[in-house]
Amino acid sequence: MSDLKKYIQKRKKDDVDFAKDFDSGYEEFKIGEMLKQARVEVGLTQEEIAQKLHTKKSAISRIENHAQDIKLSTLQNFAHILGKKLRVQLVQKTQL
């Protein structure tokens, strides 16, 4: 089981409100958490990412913690800095 799935299971168990609202907010959360995990894996700080994206550390924190309304170009640049490639996929709602 991935670290993300373990985190979700624990958080659902410990926080009733989180469990109740999980599905509606999951996709936004997942994007931010994936970016954070990828950043940590390559050994970069939020400050280093911010400098490379010509923004502030607080903006990177918001992306990783809320991930709402992120521009596609920002996601692409973030991924590029991490040595990753961004892939967008459309799936049926029943597969979510």
C-alpha cells in the first residue's frame, strides 16, 4: 500500500469531517500530495521549487496543500523542475 493510501486511511479513521468530505476534495488533495511527494523524493525544498518557478514559497505550499485552480502550465513547469512529465487522463466517473 502506498504512503498516500496509508495516510488517507489513517486520516479517515481519525477525522470524521475528513471522511465525510473526502470524495469531493480528494482529487484536489491528491494532486497536491503527489507534487509534494515527488518534490521530497528528488530532495528539493518548497523554497527551491519557488525560486525555479519565479514565485514565493507560500504559493508552493498552497499548491501542495490545496491544489485548487492550478494552471496547467504551472503543473507542467512544476513537473519539469522535478524531472518528471505531466500526463493528463480523462476517465469515466465510475472509474474514480
